[in-house]
Amino acid sequence: MIRLKDLTKRFGQRLAVDALTLEVRRGDVFGLLGHNGAGKSTSIGMLLGQVWPSSGEAWIGDHEVSRDRSRALARVGAIFEAPAFYDYLSGWRNVEILAGYSSPLSQHRLAEVFEWVGLSGREHQVVRTYSHGMRARLALAQALVPDPELLILDEPTNGLDPEGIHEMRATIRRLHAELGLTLLLSSHLLTEVEQLCNRIAVLNKGRKVFEGGLEEVQRGQDWVFLQTDAFDLVVTRLTAEGLVVGARDGRRIALASGVAVSDVVRRLVELGHPVHGIGRETLTLEEFYLSLMKEAPCS
């Protein structure tokens, strides 16, 4: 659905996005993660044809954005940066006007998108009476107007309270499940990404430092928590026997390929070492993300 190939953007001497290559497959809910200034919004801007790349290519389907923007974006909906509305008009009239810039919109389609985002019954109220969460859903309604196959959301829960975040998360899940949309969302809220996405990419200072599935994150690189007496001695013995290939923190071991936790327990018992606790670890996305930020080389 999306292919970025060596996508690069410089603003003067500042390198905002550094040769970004990634792929979003049809049906993915793909999270783009990174600190403020990591290049997330710039990357999305290039994908939407609103920021011109210094080099590289951005493809949506069979169309390269900078060469064929209208076809590339024909079935794309997006919330990019802070959406602006006419506060003195109703939500209905706002979407009607904004959609009319590209093509007329039927009353049936308007009613449908307001139903999808949970604003039925409030669509004819003026926007100045809307809460922040309702404005976010209005922006989502606007993004759904072109009957998209791909929905791109830049910080979709930014500024929302916990209830608004929950509602937006539920709406995104429903759109993905019932409409079969592919979604690309950028966020710095790691718990939201962890609950929504099946694949992620992490940017640090404009450079991709990870791309893959959340199951790869949660496997924790086969680290196993081990609580035993004389941890260092145990590690030395298990390493010599080819069962362990690394250790850290005085409580975690990395198992060799093909070695099961039960193999380690059995051998420790045979060697006379007590096992007070042992088990594979599941990393949270936050732990994984912070480890990437520590490991990434400084520019």
C-alpha cells in the first residue's frame, strides 16, 4: 500500500529525514514512532505531497506521489497537523464545504461518515460548541469523505483527555475491522500504538532504527529472567556449555538458538544451583523504544 524508498528531506543544513525506506502492507495498522523532531510529520507531509522531498520516492499503490499526486491520493484520507474548521458553521456544513473543493458530496454519504465517527445527532450544531474530542471526530469524518482505502493520521489523539483517547481508539479499531482500511498513524503515545498497531517503525533524528511487527518487540530478543544464587558463576557455566549467549542486569540471560527455558532449569538443578524464579520476558513497547533510543548512534 505504501512504499518509501530512500526518502530524504533537508531544510537548509538540517537533515530532517534521512534515507527513509519502509513498507506499509495492505490491511496493516502501522505505527510511526519517534520523539518530537524525529521526522514523523515531515515523512507524512512528503507522503501526502505537501512537503517536497530532497531525494527518494514515496509510493502509494502503483503511483509515485511527487510524479502523480492526484492518482496517488485518490483513495487516501488524512488528518495532518491541526485541522481547521469554520467555528460559526455546523459540523455538517464544514465537511460539506471542505469536501466540495474536490467533488460534490451526496447527503447520504455525509450522513454515513457522521454515523461512522459517532457524531450523528450533533452534526448540525455549530462547531464552536464542540468539545476537543468532537472536533477530532469531525476531522476524522472529513478524512473519510473520499471513501479511502488508506487512512493517514498524524497524532490523532493529540490533546484529548483519557475518555477522548479511548473513543478515538475504539473508532480507529472499528474503521479498520469493518471498512478494511489500511492505517498509518504517527504518535508519541506508546501505549496507544501498542494497543492499535500490528507493525511499527521507529525514527530517531530522522533515521529509521527499527521496522517490524509488535510480536518481534514482545519476544524481547529471547531474554529470560533468572533469579538464582551466584548469578555470574551460573552464567559462566551455562555459557561454557553453549546454553547461554549473553547476560545483563545481573538477572537476565539470553538463550542460545534452540535452547528452551526447561533446558536451563534442568541443567541448573544438575549443577546444584537453586532456581528461585525463571521465565521468558515480554518487553513493553516503552521498554523497547527506550532501548532503541539509547542504542542509536548520535549524529
